[in-house]
Amino acid sequence: MKTVFTNILEEKATEDAFYVCNLGEIIKKHQEWKTCMPRVKPFYAVKCNDDSKVLETLAGLGTGFDCASKAEISKVIQLGVHPSDIIFANPTKQASHVRAAADAGVRTMTFDNENELHKIKKLHPEARLVVRIRCDAEMAQCQLGMKFGVLVEDAPNLLAVSKELGLNVVGVSFHVGSGCMDPPVFHRAIGAASWLFNVAREFGYSFTLLDIGGGFPGNTGSSIVEIADIVNKSVDEYFPKGCGVEIIAEPGRYYVASAFTLVTQIHSKRDVKATSGETASSKSFMYYINDGVYGSFNCVLYDHAVVHPETLRDITSFDNLYECSVWGPTCDGLDQVCSNVMLPELDMGDWLVFNNMGAYTLVAAGTFNGFPVPRIQYIALKEAWATLREFMDEDKFVADNVPIFMKAGVGCNRDAVGWGLNDVFEHIKNRN
Ligand code: PLP
């Protein structure tokens, strides 16, 4: 990848921070998902990273989408995604957003309280409702249970109200917490959902949808294989094949975290002098880079992320490493990207690379102090092309259609990626 970054730097002659998005990584994740959890259809959580090429790639691969707002719904609909492949998975929705969902033909939506039911009755009475229950992981990067989810023992009261209002409740959802580090929680949550499926029958409902939410690992935390093993065994136990229940999930960070690498430039540097009595090795540097916590690194504050810089220059060419800190470009003292990281003595103009920056970064980035949000360079490497071919009829897709950047296996700009992948996606869609 470092060769790709260097190529891009040479081609662009830029000093701005930029992202490299490896679309092939997203394709790889989808393959892995299908292998690991064949019974669970992913509805990608747009909130995690709403970049158009990411959404196009996923739409091409045939995932559904979890949208949190009317803007997200509209973005996904514009890609040609069918409304039935969208779940409006925000349990507390603004009235205009419910109306927009109804206008767009999006019927499936979550709720977790009685007031929401009255709102939906008024604005979208034909909705297919999914009751979100609370079941928290004992450890997660971001807990969600304090804000959303009815306790499963209180959910029957909501079903009673739904019935009274004549609303169509079709299933149960939960979110165990983002960046879940407690894989067995999926067994507890699926068991609780199954209990509610049974109770729902007493109210005359015959549920057909189980939504196991998000919480799947991006690049750290639990392993997807371990979670998948627990999910598979739990759905087989509580919702055996042929039981007529559709099982979906709302993965966000799983799909995008590792696909994005952020390349930043050190524009300023402060030498922190060793104070008297200390050895020379205790010297240190403060590096100032052109993206910070008001931009991409908002994940440090909001997503509780810990980021690790790597040097673009070969680290083995340096003799010493020092305990350094890395700071964002704004005038705010809060704008610290990381501290106590071991880095060599670098120069202004050197580049620091941050891997795994695709989840909950760009979506919440702003331009405080006038610093722009980094642009994205899209790439896909040769092996991604091989994976894409698995989705295609060999005879219809001749070698001339192979995008040039994929043949070369190096980075290229957005437009070049556009024409190649769009052909592929069109083809996949037609086949579906
Ligand atoms: N679904 C809902 C309703 C969420 O709120 C979130 C994240 O906050 C997600 C899915 C995505 O979660 P993750 O990125 O952990 O997969």
C-alpha cells in the first residue's frame, strides 16, 4: 500500500491530507460475511460511512441498507436500491423523516416506545414495524443501550398498544453495542428475541423478521469468526432453517474500517528539549499534522478510537525512536490525535499514515478553523478484480472491460474507478 500512497503523492503533488479507499477491501469483507454467516443478510449501516462509492460498491454487491434519516434514505434510493432493501433503523424519528420514508416507499422501521407508535400510526400506518429490544454487551467500544431499546420484559406492553392501534409489527431487532467485545451477548440477545416472537403470537402477531443489529468488528476487538460461530449456532437453535423468519443484520464498521487509510502531512514540528539531568534519549517531538479531532480524528472523541500513526518513510532507516505526540491543525488545545507514540525524528513535509480509518470518521468530520476534510482516492487491487469476477458471467465480461488500474494494481483517481466498477455493478444488478 505504501507504494500506492507514494504513487498518488507523485501524481497529485499535494500537501493536503487524503484518504485512500481500497474498494477491494469492502468486496473482501462481503465475501467473508457471506461465508461466515450465510443465513444473515447484511443491511449496511450508512451512518458509519456514507461515501457514495462505498454505497455503490455495496449496492452492487447486493447488500441492503440501514438508514437513520431521510437524507440517508434519499442517498440510497438514488443509487437505485429498492425500498424493500432499506430499514429505517432509528427508533426515534422526526415526523418529516417518517413522512419521507413513506413517500419513498420505505416501510420497514424500528421503534422502542409507545409515543413512537402513535407517531407512526398518524404518519405511516402501513409501516412494517420492528420492535428494538435492549441487550447490552458487557464490553463494547460504544454502548447504545442507555439511549435505545425497550427491556424485553416490557416489550409485550408495546405489542399490546400496537395491536390496539392496528399496526403491523413484523419482528424484533437489537444492537448489542458498537465494537462488541462480548461475543456471547449475541446468544443472549437472539434468545430474548425468540422469547418475544413467542409472546407476540398471544397478541395475534406472526413475526417474520429478526434483525441482529451491528456490533461486528472493524479491525480490532472480537473476531468476526467467533461472533459468527455464536450467531450461527444461536439462530439455528432459536430460528431453525425453514421456520419462515428472515434474518438480517446492520453491520457498519465491519465493512468499512479497514478499507480507508488516511495519509497526513507533518506541517510543523516542535522539539521538546530534554530537561537537565535527563539523557538525550528522553528528547521528544510534537508533530502537527493537517487533520485532527475536528476532522477525521473526531473518532478519537466520539468513537473512543485509539489511532496509531505509521511513517510513510521506511521506519527501519531510522536509528532511534522517541516518545512523541501528534496534534491536529486547529488552534484548540483539545486537538490532540495521539500521545506517547514511538516515532523517529521526522521532518516537516514527512507523511504519517493511519490505517483502519473508514468507520465513524469522515461522516462526522467538519472544517473547524478552515481546515478541509480530506479527499478520497479510490483504488482496487488486482485480487479485488478476481473477486468481482466471481459475481459475473465470464463470457459477458471480456478482458477489455477490466479497468486499467486493476490491471496495473496501483492507485488511480475517482473517475477512472467510476467507469470500470459501474459496469461491473450494472452487470451484477442485472444478474440478480
Ligand atoms: N444499527 C444501528 C441502529 C446503529 O445505531 C449502529 C451504530 O451506531 C449500527 C447499526 C452500526 O453499528 P456497527 O458499526 O457497530 O456495526
